[in-house]
Amino acid sequence: MSVILDIICILGAYLIGSIATAILVGRAMGLGDPRQSGSGNPGATNILRMGGKKAAALTLFGDLIKGVIPIVITRSLGVDDWILAAVALATFLGHLYPVYFGFRGGKGVATALGILLALLPFMGLAVLGVWILIFAITRVSSLAALLAASSAVPIAFALSDQSSLRALVVLLVLLILWRHRSNIQRLLDGRETPFKKN
């Protein structure tokens, strides 16, 4: 019975992760599909450019909370650490490759943050702090995301000795770097555009 429960938790996490907040917000607010506008990424940064702060805040909150919910529910069921890590990874993969939207999802930064906050709050807050600091200095969202994500690995190894958590964080970071490969190239070429202060 526990194996069936584990499978249900992992599948349910993927389906929750597949809820593409940016696409739903874009439709609800008449902004169109973010995959067809701006950077083409269904995430808070692109929605900010398309529809402003309210739309971006809704997208950010939705993407973050869907990283939290599967962890909280699964942990309450008393599963072991590796199943909890599998649930977290399934949630993240749902965001990257959503079944409801042709497997064309976002880059995963906000959802990964939600996962980290749910698993180990201080780790999530530390990563968020890195993002805020880098963005405040550079005003480049992708650079802040990449450096904050990369910082999660040493932070995780410093704060936890759980092999499941460490392995999960490494996988999340590698996937985030892969999804940001075009941003990395633009950063190397000096073509990544900073946000202007209002």
C-alpha cells in the first residue's frame, strides 16, 4: 500500500507542478500567451514585461506556492526522505514540462524556491536573499536567478546532511542552468537587458 501511496504522491506532485500560472494569468488578464510574447518564457519576469507588477506578482505567487503544496501534503503523510525528494523533483518537472500545456513550461526558479522553502525554510530564505542582493546590484533577473540557484548547492550542503536533499538540490540547479542556457549565452555576449528602475 505504501508503494501505491508513493506513486500517487509523485504523480499528484507532477500534475500540480504542471499548472502553468503565467499562462493562466495571461489568459485571465487578457495578456495573451507568454510563450508567444517577449522572451517566450511563461514566468513572472516575462509576465512583468507583458502586464505589469500585479500580473507578475500573481504569477510569482502561483509558481512559488505550487512548489510548497506537494511538499507539505506529502510530508504530512509520513513518507521517507527519498520519496519526499522525488515528489519535489516531480513538482519541478511539472513546471518545466507541463502536461496541460504541451510540455512547454517555464524555467523553474520560483517553483524551486517554493520547494526549498517547504523543505528547509532557512535554505530557501538564504537563496532568496542571494537573488535579492544580486538583482539589486545588477537589475538583471536572469543573472540573479542563476547565481541564487547556484548558491543553493553550498547552502544545502552546509545546512543539511541528508543525502536525499543534497541530491535534489544538485538536480534542481542543473535543470535550472540547462533551462537558462540561452540566458547564459546572452550574458556572455553582453546582450541580457537589465530592468530599468521606475
